[in-house]
Amino acid sequence: MLVEDFSLADVLTGAATKAVPSTPEAFRQASALHDAGRFDEAESVLRTAIARDPTNPELRNARGVMYAAMNRQFDAVCCYRDAIACDPTSAGIWTNLGNSLTRLRHLKSAIMAHRRAIALAKTDDPLLWHNLGASLAEAGQHGEAIGAFTRAIQLDPDRSTAKWDRGCSYLHLGNYRQAWPDYEMRRFTGQLPAKKLPGKPWAGEPYAGKRLVLVVKQGFGDAIWAARYLPKVKALGGELVMECQSELIPLIEGLGAVDRLIPRDHPLPEADFYCYLCSLPGLFTHEFASIPATPYFQAPSDRRAKFETIFQPTVGKVKVGIVWSGSVTFQRNSERAQPLRRFLQAFALPGIQLYSLQKGPPEQELRALPHGGPIIDLAPHIDDFADTAAAIAALDLVIMTDSAVAHLAGAMGKRVWVLLGHVAHWLWLLDRVESPWYPSLRLFRPRAAGDWDYVFDSASAELMTLAKLA
């Protein structure tokens, strides 16, 4: 969710509170350094200025902004609190405090700080309402967050980021009809890179005798999730061309719904229409009942054959695949990934054979285990998602933290248990153990933030029951 600070530029122009006249040069220097990304130097300028003018709240506020830019949120909070001690009536400082508290996961305090900012503001400011909404959403209070985002939009109808954030809260609540128009604001928030696309936007109309290009701009899991709509899209028209991550091409080909697949970021052909792949749910699904059924993917038969000899020695055991991390480039992966040792502690049980489906840098955790450990590594045999599908087809169960493999297993109709952190992706909704998107999937949720022990313990007990160990 988005949080915005009153920046140094706001301070200089008086958008937060008026700067003390004796310190304008320090503000100008710090602002220039901030704009150049030289945050530590800007902080040093401000620290020196504070030593000369210790009761100036805006100097302390600006130093907090600098620390926040360096992701030193604890230091930012200290600066904002010192600034509030100098001037407890500044709405800008209070909302900055709320933003850093949000990033520190002190969400109740953050919400109180934002509400204080709104109460102190001389005018109804959309930024303050937007920041309040972001903190409420992070706290899982999506109904209240929608109210705050809506107020921000009423005050500033062009505030596309607030519409996007509101859409995410609607999605968490499963209010798809209201969510999708806001979800499309990602076109204007920088989440979809600027690129000239062929033809005009497609809005779900028939296109017989014409060409439609589908564009992929999100992750593997998103593409697997949205691929269920490809047969519906093909049924409406003529030639269907799809841009696709190369690792997914063999899997998508198996659907038989796309006339031509083009590797991602390769030149696109001329077309009559284009549509982003993840815009398809907004065209076809406005309630749970209209979600296309699973399974819609299956492992190619030639890929299944390559795994037969690997799985043969473990006949008679419950075969469980594990994945402990998603893409390490995903900004919030640390909130959903967990160490491999947790999986060993919970799931290396008698009668269970574990198989690693993990790819990427987290594989190093597996390499660090003593040779002959309780996990068979499948990664050397997996080159793309068709291989992963073949491995999943031979397993009895997949247990994992949230990542693309969960979508693949669910899309195949295979049993998959997803271990969730306190702040989960909107697709998993709120407080549910099942998913309308993937009926074969089960969700294990914590009781509170950081409560991973409960999640793993719950799944371990269920696995013991499945393996008839209890």
C-alpha cells in the first residue's frame, strides 16, 4: 500500500508548516541533496542546522524525511517525535510519523497519528486521508480503509494511487465488481511501464476476423492465475496473440487457446486490439460464481516421463513437494518467505518423502544441508513451468509459502497447502481457509503478525493426520 510523506519540497513551500526564516539555506541544500538521492549528506546538513536551531520543528521533520528515505524508520520516528514536541499542531509531521510507524508495523499507533493529522489540518487534505487509508489497509481494516481512500478521491478525483489502493482493499473483501475499475488504475500509477501497444484497448467485445494481443506485465503467478480466461477470450474472436514469459510458454501452449505466443519483451505484431492479461478477470468475473473452474492446466505427457525414475524409489511414502520462498526480487518477499529449517522441523516426518521444488537463490539453503538429508532436490530437473507441472503431477501434496507454484498446483487441481503471513495477498481474501479461485488449495493463517510457529504447527499436525501418524 502507498504511503506518502510531506517532503522537503513541501516544507520549503510551506505545504506542511512554515520554515523558520533563519534556516532557509539548510532547507535548500538538503532539498537539492534529497532530489539527487544523496540522503545521508542531506541528513548531515540538517543535523548541523538543528544544532544551531534546536527548537525548529521543520528541521527535525525534514531530518525524519531523510531517514525515512534511507529506510531508517526508527530514526525517522525519533525525529518526528522530537519535531512534535516542538510543535504538536503540525498535521504534516503527524502524518509523516504515521507513515514511518506503518513501515515499522506499529499499525495502531500509525492510525492514531494519521487521525490526529486529519484533526489538526486547517483544510481537508487528500494526502492525509490517503495515508490513513494505507495504514488501515496494512492493519487489515479494509472496510475503513475504503472509506478513507474514497474521501481522498472525493477531495482529489485525479488521485489515481488512492483509487489503486482502494481497489486492493475491495479485492481483499471479494467485492470484485467495485474493485476492477480501481485495479485498472495501475495503468496510471507507474506499475505498468510506458510502452506503445498495437491497436486500441480491448473491452471484451467480439473481435471476429481481427487480431487481439494480450500483454503480460506482472509475475509468473499472476499469469498462471489469469490464464484461465484464455479459452473465453479465444471464443470471442479471431486471432489471439499473447506475450508470455518464456518459462511459461510450453505450459500455455497446452491450453490450445492461443494462436501465437511471443516471448516477453520481444516485438509485438500489428493488431486491432490489445489487453493486459491481468485485466481479463475484470472483464469476466464480478462475483465468485463467475470464476472459471479448475483444473485448466495439466503437465505435458513428455515431461511426466522424465520424472518417473526420480519418484519410483519412494513408492509407499507420502510424496510432499515444498517451496519456501518466492522471487527474491519481489519487494515484499521477506513477509511471505520462510527459512527451509522451518519446513524440516514441521514436515520431515516418518512416512513422508520431501521434494524441493524451490528455484533461485533460496536453493542455497538446501545446498547447505548435510549430504543425504531428508529432501530430494528436483531443481536440477526443472527448466520451466511445464517441468514443474510434471513434478507436481507426481506428488501427493505441495506445501509452500505464497508464490507462483501455488497458482500452478491450484490450476492443476492438485492438493496444495499455502502458509500465509499476517499480511497476505488480496487473492487469498480475509479469514478464509479455502479459495474460490483454486478449490484444491488450503490456506494456513497466523493468529497475529509474526505468528509463523502457529502456521507451521497447524500444517504439521494436518500432515501427521494425512500420513496416518496420529
